[in-house]
Amino acid sequence: MFPAFLLEFMSLKLANLGTKKYNIIMIYTIGYAGATLDRFIEILEANKITFLIDVRSLPKSRYFYLFNGTNLSKSLAKHGIKYENWKEEFGARQENLNFYTDGILDYDKFATSDQFKKGVAQIKELSNQNINNYLILD
């Protein structure tokens, strides 16, 4: 469908257990290599993305400067899409060396950290704010 992009989604299914109702949360992930900024934004709009979470530890691109954090934030704002970088919560280059095994980030260790759990809590909070379509840029 979009050969230059990885576009996947996970859905936490609508649960209706007794009187409890839960929001549907759509979490999309996307890459940007080989895409134009216009095409990237077109895909976001087509999927009703209102919030982009950038998890890159270094939100920069040597080859795709329009996807640098600052440039991307400005471009997305023009289309009503909020941008934030959550490198502390989810980035692959963490400062705490305890999260590494043989020089590589150990995601099993990192997933137990307070900062990772904070990121997960923040995602849940987005749902509480009725921000139900958001995207993770990696």
C-alpha cells in the first residue's frame, strides 16, 4: 500500500463489561524514509492522526531534514497535528547504563523502568482526553 512506510496499528478493543465502557485507542507506527513530507502528512490526515509522538532519541535526520523534530513540529502544527518527542520515555538511546546488556539497550530491563511506565501512563491519559488516534514515529 505505502511501500516507503511501515504503517501498522494496534487496537485495544472496545470492552463493554457490565456498566464499564472503555475508549478505543488506535496506536499507529510509521517510518518516514523515502517519503516526502507532503505524502507523510497526507497519510496522517487520512488516518485521522491528531497527535504524533516521536520516540527517536535524536529527532534528526541527516538525509530527510524536513523530518527533524523542529521542522516536523512546525509542519504538523499547520495541519492541526500536535507533535511531541518522548525520547526519555521510549527512546533507544538511554543515559542510564543499567538498561544495557553488552552495550545494547535491553528492552526487557528498560520496560520495567519508571520512565517507561510514565510513558505508558501518558499514553493511557491521552485516551482519557479523547485523543484516540495517535502515531508513534520511530
